[in-house]
Amino acid sequence: MVLNLVLRGGFQIRVISGSVKGRRLKSPGNLKIRPTADRVKEALFNIIRDRVPGSIFLDLFAGTGNIGIEALSRGASMVVFVEQHYKTIQLIKENLGLTGFNDYATLLKGNIPSCFSSLGAMSYKYDLIFMDPPYLKDLINCALSGIDEYDLLLPGGQAIVECSKLEDLPLEVNKLRLIRQEKYGDTILGFYMDI
């Protein structure tokens, strides 16, 4: 199983639904990014569909911006994208330009866990937080701990983790508790709430 794909220019990423449905996003070229597969993205948004319109959305480990842009297309009021690499941030900017969502997005350059102090200083609280950390790098607990420590979720909000089926999702991280888990091929989605 390949966990880190080097995607070539011919790889197509598209917006599945909403105001810019069908819009093709710029692919990562030679960057080592593993965008969320359309099948997993569609399943994710089927689960959270009623929570997205009007939401404030945080896309951690944002990669191409694929998930946050899908949220904007489906009516999220704002998305904060967090990425650590300059070239990847440039790719997100280009994809926001292609979709016309520049005015609804904030980009933050930083890695986990150092970005959490910047996120805390922004004083936003989020309805939905999505994270797709590099597989098998032990970043899930760290990211969930930062979300809890900086109190980033609104009451009733959810943090969603995409990970490999080879990883074990923690049942609890501080006040965040795993409330749902779904498997799609080699990918798992875990849903956490502050209980």
C-alpha cells in the first residue's frame, strides 16, 4: 500500500457539489501530497451535510485545499486553511482563485503543534475541524490535544480525522471523545466531539 503519493500534473481533483460543482482544482504536481479521494470526500460531506452551510471550518494539514474548498462550495461561511509548506500554500491560493473563494478564506502557514498558538490568537471557534495528517506519523493525538487545549470547537462542533486503516484512532483525547468511525477501503474517518 502506498501511503505518500507523488502526484503528477495529470491527476484531477474536482469539487463534487455546491456552487462550484465540477470545478477542477489545480493538482499538486511533484509535491508529496495525498488528497482525499472523491469517494471519501463524498462520504464525509454526506455525513456532515447539514452542519456545513454557514459554518466556520478549519482545514488542518490542508494540502491542496480540496476539503476546505468543498466546504465553501457547499455553503461554509469561512474556512481557515493550515499548511506548513510554502509551495502548498501557493497551490491553495491558486485553487481559491480558480473557485472565487479568496474572500472567504484565511491561510495560515505553520506546522502541528506550533500553529495552535496562532489559531488560538485568531479567536475563532469552529463548527467543523477537518484534519488529514500524513499517515502513520503519530500526529493525530497531538492535533486533537491542540484543538482541546486551545478550545477551538464551538459547542456541538465536531473534529474529523482522516487516517489510514493501519492507525488506531484514540477513543478520547482530553475532553474530545470519538463518537463515530467509518471505514472506506484503506481510509478511516473518525468524528470527535467535546463531551
